[in-house]
Amino acid sequence: MGKQGRKRLVSYALFLAALFQCRFLAFAILDPLDFLALQLIRKSMNDLPGSSFFASWDFTSDPCNFTGVYCESDKVIALNLGDPRAGFPGLTGRLDTAIGKLSALTEFSLVPGRVFGSLPMSISRLENLRVLAITRNFISGDIPASLGRLRRLKTLDLSYNRLTGKIPRSIGTLPELTNVLLCHNNLSGSVPPFLSQALTRLDLKRNALTSSLPNSFSPSLQFLSLSWNQLSGPVDSVLSRLDQLSFLDLSFNRFTGPIPDRIFSFPLTNLHLQRNSFYGPVQPGDQVKISTVDLSHNMLSGRISPMFSTVQNLYLNHNRFTGQVPDSLVDRLLSASLQTLYLQHNFLTGIGINPTAEIPQSTSLCIQYNCMVPPVQTPCPLKFETQKTRPTSLCNEWKG
């Protein structure tokens, strides 16, 4: 081989060496602790049949190019496990305690799948964490009280799992929380005070929570759902301060006392207070602009307020309302502006509808089982509502 050929060979060898070194550094740049943590997390989980999430997790290449792994400098800052697209199979296995070694992690999510076992206590070491979202899996056991160390946490979503035990009071002290979703679990005990002045969404529905509500909900709340629990006691003092609410659902509980009139002036789109033991009159101070109002299955009494005529879907059935149905409600119903009007199972004595009036097909009216003969026959939602009129003896007894 000539001198020129040897030079070319040496140059090519140096090029290959440099290329190999660059490739080696590209994946070796990741912090060794983070590299090891990702390996342990991978070993503890697998794709469910039909999922290919882990296909890119080849540890002979740069982990920062793995699906769901996001790096900054030499650290993993976000880890999103599982394919977030609706209907895609998720992951199975357990969440390894090595998650706590990703010290720079600011976001961790695990999308729907079949991951089981308890929530690793080591998550509490991730002091930079802002988003913790592990939803629609089979995570069981208690919520670690040590999560209260995550002082920068903004979103906590552990919904649709199998968590048990109490909601730790330490979580309520987190100062930057904006979203808390613990719905669809088996949590028990009371609702702790949530002190964050930034909290906008609190969803605790479908648990086994008991006791009364704390008086320390932040007035910044816009979404509050506590339905399908066993909560009790009055709510007027709590709700009166939450004037930023756009959605409120306290249905299927054991709440008592009056419904504060002020709540009907809040910027709500949906108000669900059904299936409780609220009592007393309901008299909004102005026209109600809430799209759906459900106060059914309580012990509310007095006359129905004409201020409800601007509601689109109004459920007042199974209460103790008396008197005449306001004409304004009837007018709005006949013009199809009021789409649903359920007044069955009350003590109402009259409604101004001509027997020949045509009820718009787009509306739904039910007025059975009151202290009057319904002037029109309309289909009601429950098939067993066979009695058209409440017995006279019961009407007279209520008047007395």
C-alpha cells in the first residue's frame, strides 16, 4: 500500500473513532442514576398485548430518545408512560421504587392500563415534581402521607384506581395545587382542608368519604365534584364563599340544611344537588342562568320560583313543593326554551297548560303524582310512575 493509501486509511480510522465516540457520548451523557432508574422501571413493566410503547426503549441507544422520556442536559425531567391515545392498550406490571431516583423529574404520568401494586413511597423524594398523574390502573393501598413533601406539585391525579384509606391532610397543605383528582377509588374518612389559594378543580366523586365538609375550601375553586359519597351536614356556609364555581356536583350524599340562594348567581353551567336531604324553600334573587339545575329527591318546600324559567333543564321532582307552577315556566316550556321540566312527586295544585296545547317534541315534561289532575298526558322517565295524582288524603294532610 502506498503512502497516500496509508494516509487515507488512517484518516478513515480516525473518522470512525470520532463517530463512535460521539455516539457513545450521545447516550452516555445521561446521568448514571437516571440511566439505572429507567432500566429498573422498564424491567418492572411490560406492554399489554397490542401495545408497542416500549419498542423504542433500547438501552444501547440514547434513553433521551425513548418514547415518553424527556431530558434536559443530563437529567430526565418528564416521564410519560403508556400510549395516551384513547382506546390503546396500556402497560402492566408494577411501578418500581426507582422512580424516586429521577431527581430532576417535574412531570410523571401513567396512562390507562393494568399496572398494579401500591404507590411507591419514593415518589415523595421528587421535590421538583409539578405533575403526578397515575390514572385508570389498578394501583391499591394508601396514598402516602409523605406526598405532602412535594411542595411544588400543581396537579395530583390518582383517579380511577383502587386506592383505600384516608386522604392525607398533608396533601391539603400543598401550596401550589391547582388540580386534585382522586375520584373513582375506595377512599374513606373525611375531606381534608385544601389550603392552596390556586386550587381550581377538586374531584373526589365515587369514594366512601364521610363526615361534613371543611370550611377551608379556596374561593378560587371552579370545579367541585363530591358526588356518590356518604358526606353529611349543612353546606350553606361552605358554598356561599365559592363564587367562582362553574360546575358543582354534591349529588348522592347525605347533606342537610338549606340551599343558599346566593349559589344561583354563581357562574355555574351545571348544578347537581339531587339525592340528598336538603330542606326549606328555594328562592333565587334573580333569573337563574345555569343551564342544568337538578334539585330532585330532597325535602325542599314552598312555592317554585319563577326565576327558574331561564333554566334549560330543571329537575325539581320528588320534593315537597306546593302551589301553582309559575306561568313563566310553562311559557318557556311551550316555546321549547325550557327543554326538561320534571315536577313529579310534589304537592303542586295547578299548572296553566291548556289540554289542547301541543308540547314540543324536543321538550320533556313530567307532572305526575301531585295534588292536581294533569291537564296533559306526557311520558315520564320512570315506568313505575303509574299513579297520575297524589291521593287527596295525603294532600289534605300536607296542607294541615
